[in-house]
Amino acid sequence: MEDSDSEAYDYDENDHCDNYDHYDGYDDLKPQPSDCEDSGSEASDHGMPLGQGHGPLHDLGLLLGQAPTERVEFSFGGEIDFLPAAPGLSIDGLGHIALPVVEDAQAEAIMRVCEQSPFGHGLETRTDTSVRNSWELDPAKVSIHNPAWGAGIDIAAMMIADKLGVPNVPISLHLYKFLLYKEGGHFAKHRDTKEDDMFATLVVQLPSEHQGGELVVYRDDAAEPVRHDFGQAAGKSAYACHYAVHYADAEHAVTPITRGYRLALVYSICWPRSSAQPAETRDINKQLKTDMAETLTAVARTGRSFHLFFDHAYTTKTIEALGIAGLKGIDRSRMAVLSEINAAAPGDARFAFFIAEAEMHANFYGTAGWL
């Protein structure tokens, strides 16, 4: 998936409004399960921790942790010097826009051709400035005339693919929206919903003179969120383009603008539609590969199955269209390692891997209920 403002909340898209950033309230955002292996044993049904404390499945988990999987940053950004500070921005009905925007009259003119940014909440589309206060414009009404911009976006796609651990995948960047924030503008913590093939969001902040308006990206297992100030601390926000990238399922927020105007272009980072490529494994130590194959075989000999929770969330449409090629970050790397090790196991001891959505049912004092 700011608009970074924007992203694909990885629920089934049929259960949500399409093409809007989704805000689920400050207190009811659903946590993602942590990374852990499950032996499938009955221990988990009796209040004991999931997984085994010993045995082949336990050993497999330890060995998988030693495998050279890609651990990519879940959000990164900074100054982007291969995009020109003078992009040649023009807006239908207004013509050329001088950057940074500092005159109130120019900002007001831009807002008159924009619309107040909405957001999705469940099945509804809402406009509520206490949750989201910004102005947006469809990309069809925005033009970038500097020829260096397109070349810079191509470089950005390669750089982002490398940083996200998929250097050989031809990802694409689709301009999703133009945004303007003025004093008081903000967006509460949310996730993004956009295109089916989109798995991350790129925010390019155009040269802007402002204070506040940080993009804050959260992760459940991180003590502190990642903060993107788009060059404010360095005093460069008005003189260069800055960027931020985050995964679509990452919760994020935009802090209030306290002065000035902030202009941004939001791009969907999308998987290729015509060439679904699964992850490539990095070189695995020969002994580690042997140990993992033997341990996976031992698990198979017990007749047990196992499952591993994903670190990221995914839309049903993405998984249906791309399968394991649609996995992100550590999930993609782990699946690649397991697939390679599985292929090295004896033919009668190989597993069939499935991507599944699971529900857990629990009884409370003898009464069936949801957990």
C-alpha cells in the first residue's frame, strides 16, 4: 500500500470499499499473528504455547531461522536525487505549478480543483476531517513535463525492488494520486487499499515548504515506528524531492501540518501481471541444506502437518492471481527456502504447501465462541 497515504489492506477486498485508504478506528485495528510454527499438536488446545519444545518440527524451526533469508526494511526513504527538483508539474485548469507552493492564493486555487480526501471504513466511504484532512486529485488531471522524471521513476523502481529483496522482479510504479496538505492536515493511523497487484506504496514528496506532516510507519514487532520527515530536519524539504516506501499492510499515519503546504505524488508499487516470479533462494550452506532436508523428512515420517504464520497480510485476489509469487519480505524468503529444501527431500517424504486463511474457534466455560 500516506496515502502513503494509501495501501492495500490485506483483507478480502470484497469486504471493503475499493480504492480508498482504510481507517478502522484507533482501538479496533486487528493485530497480525506473530511468526511461529505450529506442530499441529493438541497442546495448543489446552492453553499451552503453540509449537513443540523438542522433536523434528522444533528442530526444523531452529534450522529455518539459520537459513539466509532476506530481511528487508519494512519502510525506508530519504532524498531522491535522481528525480528533478523542478518536475514541471501542471494541473488541468491551472497550468504550471511553481514549487514549493508558498502563496495562500496558489494553494487555494489548487484546492478548488481538488476534492476533500475520503477514506474507507468497513463497507462505507466517508469524509471526516477529524480522521483525514487533505485534498486530492486524480492522476489523469496531473502532468509532469520534465523528461527526466520518467527516467527517474524507472530508476526508483529498480532501487525499490532491490531494497524490498526482489531485485529480479520487474515491479511497476503506477501514479495513484496527487495530494495536498495544508495547515491542520493529517491522516489518522490506517492501512491502504488500491490496486489488486499492489503490494507496497511509494510516496514522493515534491519540494514543499512546511512543518509537521511526518509519515509514521508502524510495525507490531518494532519498539519504535519509522518516521519520515521528508527532509525537514536537514532543511532540504523545499529544495529537493524526498520519498518513503512502506508495505501495503503496514499501519501508518500522517502527523498534523503545523505550517505551510505539503504536496505529494503517491504511487502504487505493483507486481508484474504477466510474469509471476517466485522468490529466488540465496546460497544455503551445504550442511545446513542437508540438515534441513533430513529434518523435514523426519517431520514427514511422523505423518504430521505443520503451518507457519505469515509476517504480512495479503488480499485474496493477490494470492489467487500470483500464489507464492505474491508473497512479501520474509514470507517470500522463507517460502523459497522451504520449497528448495522440500525438493531435496525423498519423493515419498515431500510436503504439499498451501496458502490458507485459518480461523480459530475456542470454548469459554463450555460455551462455543469466537477467539
